[in-house]
Amino acid sequence: MNVHGEEQTGFEILIVVPKKNLKEGRMDDDDEEEEEDCVHVLVSEMKKLGLIVERVVGLAEEFIKVAAPLETLGRAAAEMEVKKLTYIGMELQFEWEEIEAFVRQPDGSLFSWCERFRCFDHLIYGIVNKTDSDVALRFCNKEFCWKRGESLLKRLETEGVVKHVFPLHDEIRRKQLLRTWALNWLDFTWQPIDEIYSYFGTKVATYFAFLGMYTRWIIFPAGFGLTLQLIDFGPWQLFMLPIFFIFLITWAVLFFQFWKRKNSALLFRWQSSVGADQGGKIPDTERISAPSHEELIKKPTVDKTKEKEALRRAEWFGHLLRFRNDAMVIMSIICLQLPFELAYAHLYEVMESDILKFGLTAIYLFAIQYLTRLGGKVSVRLIKYENNGSSESRADSLVYKVFGLYFMQSYIGVFYHALLHRNFKTLRQVLIQRLIVSQVFENLLENSIPYLKYSYKKYRAVRLASWPSICYDLPNPFHKKKHENGFSTGRSQVISRVEKEYLKPAYSASIGEELEDGLFDDFLELALQFGMIMMFACAFPLAFSFAALNNITEIRTDALKLLVMLKRPVPRNAATIGAWLNIFQFLIVMSICTNCVLLVCLYDEEGKWKIEPGLAAILIMEHVLLMIKFGFSHFVPEEPAWVKANRVKNAAQAQNVCSRQLLRSISGEKKME
């Protein structure tokens, strides 16, 4: 019973175990007791914690759906020492008995989806053997021991009994989001961001908020570029390109400044902070206990000096490790990938037959996929030796390293055509190919491959289910004899909803899935597109129109992918777009340089590279644009005034409350004396 008037959550976690034929199991071993069955023990332990458990038998596996009352999640959050925002503006450690003091989420719930998932994770993985001896467990013909102090779920995962644990889609909310978001084409860029945040968590909602704002803003340069493409300005045509270029840089700088403002407003509404962690309990290895006053007095100054030196040494050692790894990646790109990319670009330029060009491109795509995956594996291995403080910092390190590989493979050929050969016709063809053919093809693959994987797994599950089930690889001579006599147990099979969820692919990254999820590929696609349209804007202004159309479609296809074709992703509490913001800023600086060179190539048709008035003006314009880039960053504040005012107000309220409590404590001690 919930005294606070909020019912338990729906079934949000799914645990997958092998399907067991109970009749066969008891026929093979009549002395097996149900209490020794590890799945039965797991279900019993979860029920003791107050979790709501339901078992569903599928065609090939058995599924355990898990839900929790609010009180169970609340007490788990208190155990994990989760900090939540209170109505006085202070983040305090959550206490179930003081539930009314904490601010609710935008949808009215007490906990965000990320907090709920962390609570579920804490509860189900926190089931340990608290007895004084090991417990014997079995699953069909397999026996093993559950050791003292060991997590039951981790033990079952090690033994292969638990195949998968993942978040489960909420059918009611999923269908509502399908209707109001993924299938709603009336407003091209509108999205229910708060509902996305409540269902998918902070990181996914931040991505779609960024994609929506980027798509709305890109309409302005798309209109300008379309005008330049359709209208002939005659002798003013060459002057229009520098004007378009200046407009683009100003647009890009303002966009990212206003995105920072929007991001801070979203974080304030979602009660998140830039330094937010995953909301879980701090590991014991990272926890530093506060010493008492007596310990501080007794502790010699030498120890403080040694501690300072150790921290300084660890800090610089971590910086040197990251520098070494980054240098290794950069040198590998320059020595291995750069010659390969230049060779492909040169052969593509000298070949005259379209068939040969097509065959060369096919070979190149296969080879570059292998090299990119190899580079990703090397990057993941290097990151393991870095002193990164959190999972998000490790993910950012992977982003920086892998983006270097993609930067080289995406742009070096375009640079070759534009700067070395000055072949603007081929340059425009490559840009059209990358922006139209490649992105349409990638979108088709992005949505068709998960569906094909799901269809194959579904077909395989139905096919296997048409044969008699066996108990965990235990051969059964009874069924063998039955088949020899011509009997068949096949019948029409119906797949349950939870089994369909299990058969869907996970939302994982193509590279480094140990550190990143599918948002890596989505952000990578946006970053490569942004670099393509910005760095070669003066050569092909129409590229912004293609990018705008692609992004409008991308919003709906990505929504459909998450809601229909993939498992519900594990929530991440990252409060910003992370390393991708620095990559976008880097691409703006690169676009200033590349477009100035393109303008020089357009004005200096003879290739004499003389500093004439027109060329000198371009060089001056480059420096002015760099000043605009860094000047506007200070001109537009990153935090809206109302967010800053609320933050200052909350801080003042928290300080007043702490001051009053401290004064009462001091007065009480004086009276006691």
C-alpha cells in the first residue's frame, strides 16, 4: 500500500533465463526440490525486497518482468545516498521519510527514469548470500554454489543462467510517443522533449533537443544558399559568396551559444547539473571518509605534503597517459590512413570510366570499414590505461580518438579535389554524393538492419520452438524415440510482447560499445554532416538545403528506431552533449580556414597566389571571422537570466537555512554548558 498516492511503476526491467520444461525436468529427476532451483531462488529474493515479479514463458526463453512500488524504489535511493533537489534549492541526500521535501519531475513523478533504473540495478544486483555458508543451487542438470557475500544475479550471469538484463518498453507510453512524436509530421521540428526525457533519460532527450534546434536553425542558411543557387547576381556573384560565408560563421557561432542557453534551461527544468553522475552510490574505492577533528590535529604536516605530492604526481601521470595515447592515434592516422585516403582520391581523379570508379569506391568502403573498426578497438584498449574519472569522461575520450579516424576518411578526399586539383565540378559531385546518396543509404541501413536482425531472430525462435524443448542441453531419449516413431509436437506459435522486446537489437555503438551507446553514431552523423556543409560552403551553398531535408527526416526515423526497432536503451544521466560540442567548435574554426582557401581559389584562377587587393581582403576577412568566433562566445551569455536568478535564489535560501540550523546548534551547545 502506498500512502503517498502514487502507484508502482509498470514492468520496467526484464531478466532473460533459459526456458525449462518442468515435466521433463521432474521426470528425469523426481527428487529435485523447487527451493534449489536458482531461478525460483532469484524470484523469491526479489519478492522479499518488495519487487513485483511476473514470469512469462516464451517460445525459446523464460522472461522475468520486474516492477517496483514507489516505497521500494525510495528506500533503495536512500541506501544509495542519491542526492535530489529540495524545494529550498539545495541538493540533499534522499530520505524516504522526508519525501515531501523533494522536487518532483516535470511529469509529476518523484524519480527520473535514470534514477529508477539505478534503483532497480541496485536492488536486483544487491541480492547477496547473507548466510554463514555457501548455498547449493541447480538449474536442470547443472549445479553450482552461491558463495557467501556474492551477488546472486552476477553468479547466474557467470553460469549462463541469466542471459540478459535490460530495460523494458512501457507499451502505453511508447504508443503515446509514437502518436505524438515519431508519426507526427504536422510540425516538422516540434518534439515533446519533456516526455522524451521522462521515457528515455537525459542523454537521449538532450540529443533530440539538439537535433531539433539544429534543424530549425539550419533553415536560414538553407534559404540563403538556395537563393544563391537559383538567382544569378551577375557581376555581384563573387561578392555574394563572401557575404554568405560571413553570414554562415555568424550563424554557427550564434547557434552554439544559444544552444548552451537552451541546454542550461533544460538542465534546470530536469533538475540536472553539468557534473551529474549516474545517480548511484559512490564506490568504496572512490569514497574518501572525512577525518575527525582529533585526527586532523594528530596528523603530521609531512603526511599532507606527501598526499599533495601523490595527487600532483597522479594528475600529471594521467595527463601524460592521455597525451601519449592521443599522439599514438594521431601518428597512426597520419602514417597509415592518410596515404590510403590520398591514394584513393588520386585514383578516383585519374580514372575516366564510371564503372572503374564504382568498383574502386566499393573496395574503398569495405577497406575503410575494417580500418575504422580496428582503430576503434585500439582506441578502446588505450582508454583502459587512462585515468578517466567517470564513464562519461571515458566516452568523451573515445569520441575524440575515433572522430579523428572519421575526419580523415570523410574530408581528405574532398580536400584533395578542392585544393590540389581545384576541380570544383568533381568537388560538387562528391558533396552531392555524400549529402544525398550516402545519407539516404545510411538512413536505410540504420533502420532496415535492426528490422532484418529482429525478423531473423523471430524466425529462428519460432522454428526452434516447433521442436520439443530440452532442459539446458540435457539429451532426452524419450523425445528421440518419439520422433523416430513419427510424432510431431509442432503447433502454431505466438510470440509474447516481452519476447519480441528481447529479440530486438540493442541500441549500441558501432565502435566501442563498451563505452558508448547508439548516440555515438547519431552524433557522429550530425558532426560529419556539419563539417561537410560548413567547410565547403562557398563551393556548394545548396548543401544546406539537402542537410535541412535530411535532418527533418532524421528526427522521425531516429524516433521510430528507438520506439519500434530497438530495445529501450539504458539511461545515461549525462547533462550535455559532451565532447561533441568541442568537435563542432573545432569544425567552425576549420570551416573559416577552408572557405577562405576556397575563395582564394575562386578569385585566383591563374594560380599565381599573388597578394592582390581581393586576396588580401580574404585574409583580413579570415582574421575578422576568427575574432567573431571567439568574441560572440562572450557576447551571448551561456545561461538565461531567469535560470541564473533562480539558481542564485536557491543558493541564498539554502545558505539561510544552513545558517539558521548552525546558529541553533551553537546556541544549544552553549545552553548545555
